[in-house]
Amino acid sequence: MSYRVIQWATGGMGRNCLRAVIDHPAMELAGVYVYSDGKAGRDAGDLARRAETGVIATNDIDAILDIDADVVIHAGRIVPPYGSHDDDLIRILSSGKNVISINGYSHPAHWGGERLAALETAGRQGNATLTAAGLNPGFAGEQLAVVASGVCTAIDNLEVVESVSAVAVRHPDYVFKALGFGADPDEVDPNDPAWGPAASLNGMYEEVLAAIAEHLDMKLEGVITEHQVFPATEDLEVAAGLIPAGTISHFRWRWHGIVGGQRRLTMTIHWYMQTAHLDETEPPLWTIRIQGQPGITMQVEVEKRAGDTTPTSAEQIAVAGSVINTIPVVCAAPAGVMLRPLATPYSGRLHAG
């Protein structure tokens, strides 16, 4: 079986998803939505460093909605507040296309109320489904950590720790505006929910904790933040530009999920431009720690295939893999919103074309 796929946005991660769709024997690229005039009118293969596909990118949303497709891979820009893409997702769902988001939506039912009702209504109107994919959100917490808990008879605390260097990220607006690197730490309160980066991320990772809690049959009573920023110890020349000494070079984002009045679920993310403020200079991508009976510590890395010298990182490839393996699942799901499933494994049949 083949799937007709639309790629929505072609930033760093979106471009890698586009590449994966073009390369995959079971995927047929049906359309590409881009934000900029500079990308509109270009062949998708040109945007993805692939041969011409005959599919021309457009920044006309109505034109995209008119395309017959099974699924849209939504990789839109992260802009505050979390949920700012709801209107676009509602239009896509209503047009009859399933949606996979790589920027959250692991468990939209967590929010309830009018927001959930609007997404559910759009899904029913279009007989389409919304779900999430990616590494974090998408895999580390909602799938990997939950599966690891399967050998526990008791859990006191479950924590996912992610450590990601942002040194190679090239887009200045993303690095300095969306993420907040290079800001004066004395002028930033990372725990202020109205501050731009926090406004983008808090809802996203609250939803991840809600998904974990749902899978573990725990009642999530609330989420509290314990974010911290660290200054650069020297001037740092990174791909996106200069981070002066004394400005923010490292974020430690931390969300605690409250269950039974206690901090039982924790998501910790280190985004850094230097390793000076890390506990170890070469941390693994993820560390999963479960305090309980028995306790579990698991460290996970992703690596490129031997001999792969392309500039695409293992993490970028893995995001695309998570999306591809979710496509058959979302296309088969009942209409509405879907909790990120516990497993979306590789399918030999799918990859055989």
C-alpha cells in the first residue's frame, strides 16, 4: 500500500521529513507547503537535495487543502504560545487529511474544553486524525520511558533527561529569538509562562507528561516548572552567530508532573552551546531514570549508519523515521485526536513498498 503525503514546511526537520518521503518506496509526495516566497515555486526535489519530483512547493494554503492526500506531516515553525498552529490543523483535518505533528500534540485530549472540541469536530468533519511523532516530543517519553516501566512493580519517580547541543543550528532567528540563546540572563525569567520560549514549550511538554501519565494509568494533577538558564563563560562563535560571554548559553528546562501530590514524572531538557554547565562533557542523548522497584537507568544514543557522510544528523534521520512509521497508524485510526501510541515500530512490509 502507498500513502499520498503532503509536507508542511521545510525548515531543518521538515526538509529531512521531505527527503524521507521522497526516498521511501511506500510514499508518494503529493504536495509541499512552504512559508517563504523564496521557496514557493521550487521543485520539492530542489528543496530536499534530491532529483526533480514534479511537485512544486506553494505558500498558498488553499491550494494545499485542495490536494488529495492521506496525511500531512506538519513541521511548522515553533511560535508562542503552544497551540498557535491549531487553526491550520483544524483546516487540514476538515479537508479530509490526517495530520502528524512533529511539534507536540502527543495527547491533545489532555486540554479538554473548547480547544479539544474544535480539533475533534474538525477530525469528524474530515474523517481524519491528529497525532504526534518525533523524538521528544514523540518517542523518548511517550514510548521509550513507558516501555521501560514494564518491569517495575512500583514507581516512585520517572525522569527523562535529554541533552542536545545547539552549536550547529544555523538559523539565527530560531536560535536567538525562538530559543532565547544570547539573551541577558538578568532580564529573563524562564519560569514566566508568558516569556516566548517558555510559552512555546510549557504546553508541549505538559502534554508529553500527560501522555506518559495516561499510559501509566496515573492521574496527572498538574505540572510545575523548574527552568534554569546559565551564562556563557566566554564569547562563543556558533553556527548561528556570536553568543557573548555572560549571555545565555545553556537552558535547563524541567517540568514536574504532580501525581498524588508528589513530583512523580519529570522531563528535563538541556539545550546548550557549551558543556561548562553540564554534569558530564559528553552526555548521552537521553537518560531514563526510574526510581522504584526495581530502579532503572537507561542511556540511549542514535547513530548514523557506518559510512554515511551526509550532513544530516542521526537525530534528524530519526525524527523522519518516527514520522514515516506513524503514517500507517494515523491513517488507520478513528477520526479525531489520538494519544501518541505506545509503539509505532518499523514495518518491513511498509519499507518493502
